[in-house]
Amino acid sequence: MQEILRSNSLGHVLLVDDDAVTREQVSHYLALNDFRVTPAENGRRMMQVLDDEPIDLVALELKLRGEDGLQLARQLRKTSRIPIIIVTSRAEEADRVMGLELGADDYITKPFSTRELLARIRAVMRRYQTSERPPDSNHTVRVYHFAGWTLNVPLHTLKSPAGERVPITNGEFGLLVAFLGRPQRILSRDLLLEFSRLRSTEVYDRSIDVQILRLRRKIEANPSKPELIKTERGLGYRFCASVATVHSSSKPDIATRRSWHRNAPALLHGT
């Protein structure tokens, strides 16, 4: 089944389930309620989508053929803060407890109604959007694109124009996000310390110059003659490339105003 797209979607859900009927029914219902949905039948496909697409939430079946869904949840939580809802035919309390302890945000067992799953997805996404958005922002940036590069914020990954993943430290990541959020603006060292939120941990005073040098070595074609991050003598640094962003809407009230009775929801059973 191919990805289901809706214009003005409320978010992008990755649905991981090896049952084709469940994937089709859930994907269809979520799409009717203005979510973009990408179905995946196994862990390999899940990781491929996460590597290539900005995802807002993962709905993960624990009981996959030949795979341990709990291990997939553990692997995902180690590398990402993307919300996870476990959707499974496993009803044992031990599985529920383990899933939540691994960092899942919610747990729903089969049989369940698609309406209930939709409500849980909306609730989890509201919690994340409320906790993560800045006070003066109506959107949360999921992905930055610049000079052929891609920075995926939830996954904390940087990809080169050639599509290769480039390792990036927390300090470099924080600085890059600070630059990408304020292109063409001269930023002093103090502002970079503040915007990168690393004042008390990895970056302080002149050491920020070292972090920028390391970042240049990763993203500049010629680090000795930088074109992306330029030094403004006596003032600070300026990010000179154009920046495009992919946003996650943070207006959940739109979702709650939608009719809960749009299309009779199916009751999905375990396999």
C-alpha cells in the first residue's frame, strides 16, 4: 500500500504493522481525518522511512513476523524523541509495562476502533506540540534544508547533498539549529550560546569558535574559505545560505473541531 497524502495534513504518521488489512483500514481512516500516513510492514521499512521522511508519530505493532516490536521501540527511542503509540494484539500487562518503560507515549490493544486510535494520536501530538514549541511560535520545525543539506530535528540527523549521513555532536547540532533558525542574521557568541541552549553544558565563551570550526569542516566545501558560516569580524557569525523548512502544525484545536463521526470507524482485531 502506498503512502496516503492529504493537503493541509495535521501531521505525518508512520504506521508499522505486518497485517495488510490493518494497515489499509487505519491508513484510510487517518487520511480521511487529515493526517498524512506512511504504512510500513516491518522494522526495516520503518527505519528506511524514518531516515528519509519527517515523521510526527509512530504507531507500532509489537507482534511483527520474525521481529521484536519492543526491540524496535527501544532502538527508536535511543535515537529519537518522536512520539510512539504501541498498537498491538499483545494484551499482557508485562508487555504494556515494558512498552511504556521503553518510552512509548501510549498503548492500545486490538481489537480497537479507529476512532479511539485517532483520539489517542491527537492527544499525544497535542502534548508534544505544547511542550516543544517556543512561546512566540505557531509551528515547530521538523526539517531544515540548506545548500543541498538536510537536518532532521526530531531524528537529530544531518544528511549531505549526496544523501550520506554525517555524524554530528550535540554541540554542533545546537549551533547549526541556531544558525538555520536565523539565516542572514549576525549572531554574537553570546546569542549563539543562548540560542543553542548549551551555555551550561558543552559550549562556553571562546570554545564556541572551536565548535564552529568543527561544524565548518563538516558542511563547508572548503572550510578554510567558508561560504555558509561566515565570520563577521568583531561582531560574530552569519549563516549565509538560503534555508527552507518543513513545519509541524501546532494548532490542535483544528483537529478537535472536526467531527468525531466522520465515516463510521472500523473495529480492528488482532491476528
